[in-house]
Amino acid sequence: MSMRTLTALEARVLAVLVEKESTVPDSYPLSLNALTLGCNQKTARDPVMNASESDVLLALDELKLLNLVNTVSGSRVVRFEHNAARGLGVPGAALAILTLLMLRGPQTTAELRMNTERLHRFADASSVEGFLDELAQANDRRPAFVTKLARAPGAREPRWAHLLCGEVSQEAGPNAVPRDDELVFLRAEQQRMNAELEALKALVQRMAHELGISS
């Protein structure tokens, strides 16, 4: 596939569209305002951006020329949707990995497995590794989309970075202290179960209140 490298904002816009399709399906396709807010989120973003709506609109125009984004008609508000899987020529699981790398920067296999949970659930770390290995290989339809960075001193795992915005420095330091693969996943599972438990407690209390049962 012949495609120029993306700017940082173009990659962010594309990744936000992919992310929000799964995380807020009722609001998808996205309006320009919602998309801009997603690009400028302070959480789950590295780096944090401060793009204007006009900046995002220019990026959308470029992405449409690359067949990566479409405008949705039939609404009073113009909305946008991605065409990333077809435009990049990758399956959904691989697109989930690329999306998180575009949103959060270089990550380990364990971090990718945890952070892609809402976009695609991988069975284990080795399945993530398998898709990364495929994305790291160029073929007759596309260039290599990811690269494995050199392992930082003292790190348990190497990190992976996307190449959609061009080559990346192999000397970039990790953004966080590397963590053991299973420990990362278990902590994520614990957080998820704690959230579900709190939601269940709230539901029980609400039902008890409605039924007039004293807790």
C-alpha cells in the first residue's frame, strides 16, 4: 500500500474515531466537537494535545483523501467515521493495537493487552505478540506499521511503537516503570471486578430503598 506518513494530529484523529466507535457507540459517528474533545482528552493520551476544531477539520480533510475517514450525511450535524481497517489493510485486532499505540505512545505487550480490552479482547499476551509480529512485517499491500524498541535498562519487556507517523527513536525512554506481564493483567482484572462490585452494591442499595427494606 502506498500511503504517506501521518502527522501526529492525523494519527490522533484517526485513533479517536476508532476508539469511540467501541467505547461510545451511541454517539458514533462523531461530530467535530466530540472528536476534538476526544483528541484533547487529558486521560489515556500521550502526548496530551490542545487542538482546535479548525486543526481537527484540516486533519479530517487529509484523512479523507487517504481513504481513512468518511463524512456521514443525513444528519443536521456533520459527523465523521473511520475507514481504518480497510484503508490500512489490517484486521480488527491489529487495528485495536495500532489505535492504542497512536493514543498512548509506545507500550509493552502486557500494556497493550490490558489497554485494548474495550476495543478487542485478546486471549493472552502471546496473541498480542502474534499480531505485533505481523504488523512489524511489510508486505506487498502495506509497509511495516510497528517496530519493537530496544529494551530499556532494567526493563522486563521491550515496548512497541507505531510507524504511521514515520520512524521513531530507539533510544526513547519508557514513560512508566515496566511491569510484569501477568501482574499488569491481574491488576486490571482486579480494578474491573472492584468497579463491578461497587456497581452491584449501589444496585442492591437502590432496590432496598425502593422496596422500603432497611439495610
